[in-house]
Amino acid sequence: MLPATLAGTAEANADAPFVLWPGGAPGAVGHEPEDIPTLTPYLPPKEKATGAAIVVCPGGGYQNLSDYEGRPVAEWLNTLGVAAFVLKYRLGPRYQHPAMLEDAARALRTVRARASEWSVDPARIGILGFSAGGHLASTLGTHFDAGNAGATDPVERVSSRPGLMILIYPVITMRELTHAGSKKNLLGPRPSPDAVALLSNEEHVTKETPPAFLVHTMNDEAVPVENSMMFAAALRRAGVPFEFHLYERGPHGFGLAEKDPVLSTWPARCADWLRLHGFAAQTAPAATR
């Protein structure tokens, strides 16, 4: 549970959301809010800042974005001295792949290209996602690129590779054990075999895939636990460092799980892992108690 004295800290430190593509997102079909991906910075107090940053991708089945997996998560990251950037990405059925991946890649590139504005280290920018947002985070972690050195837009010149991934009850595969709603919203009702293979992220892990922290419950009825298990196995085969916390019981979509005495332990475990990777402050207050 977040300490009461820290409640609302990130909200107080939040800047206004800004548009990722001032000239319009690639493939945009209109000019409504749902056509305009944004990023909202939440910055920790300067005296606590570690220089690390994490882009947060809320879940919602690629059809909506869960509020409790956005701002409260940014608030928690701020207690660790980590700058957080909550991504509003495009959603189905209005959009399908690659719009979502384009938005996530643009978010990482933006934080990296403008790192000095937020006192962020370009080498310490990660991504965190819940459920379908976890699929998006793992997609970027397995489908990143080095940027286009010849691009006129300086943001597009830098790498979209996250330094690490935090995947909470993530959708990983688009095959039999996927979450059907996420698959339909991302790829449409009749996706091609090639599209299914491309977005089954357990099949695209390499030694270049960034380290990962995973959380899942055995009895998750929405996203089968095998999603995380397959990804962990792929990371293991590739020699990529990871930490996997598998809880026996718990519903899907628990977020920070502040009211659950068992599931609420995951943020503290994640904070330890972030310290191990040089992201979180060594003396940061615990996220749970």
C-alpha cells in the first residue's frame, strides 16, 4: 500500500499530457481524442530522482485504458525516484496493429530524445504494462529498432528499445492461450497466420531482448498464466535476465492490489528488482506494508 503521506504526489507533480505526433499520428483516421496518442509525465521530486524513467501502458483489452493502471502506478514509481510517463495509445476496433506499437515506440523515443528536459538518463528508460498493455510492452521489447539516423524528426532518430520491461498479468501470445478480446481488437476478427505469429511475442525473444519482471496468478481466468510462463521460458532460453513472481490465487486486473495482503507485495518485489538494475533509489520508501 502506498504511504498516506505520498498519496497524490505524482498527480501533484504531473505535467499536462502532450501529443506524441504534433502533425498527426501515422495512419490516423480522424481528429478525435481517440485518434491522438498522448504521453503524461509524472516527475519525482528532484531530491529523490534517480534519473531513470518508465513508460506506463495501462491495460484494457486493447479496447479501453484502465485508469487504476495509469496514474496510481506513476505515483508509486515516483516514490522510488523514477520518472513515469503514462501512455494513452490508440485502441481497437478503430485501430489495429501496428498503430499501438507505433505509439509505444514513439513514447520511448520521445522520452529518450528529450531526456535532458526531464533530467532522465537515455540509457535507463523502461516500459511497464498490464494485461493488454503488457502485450504492448512485450511487443516493444521484442520488436524495437535502432531508429532512423536520416529522419528529419529528431525523435525518430533514436532507439525504441526499452532498458527493461515490467509485465503484470500480461497477454503475450496470440495463439491458443491468448486473451480473445485483446487478439480481436489488435488484429481484427480474422487475422492472418503471419500476423498471429508476428505478435506472439514468446516467439521473438532474442539475446537482445531487455530484462523483464513478470507477475501473474495461477488462476487468472482472463489471461492464462501460460502467457507469462511461455515468455519466461523464452527469456531463459535466450539468456535474458528476468524475475517471475507467480501467485497461487488472485483475480485478473488487480493493479497495485493495495487491499490484498498477498498480491500487494508485488510492487515491493519490483522495487527491489528496479534497484538491482539501477533504476530505483536505494532508500526509497516501500510501496507496500
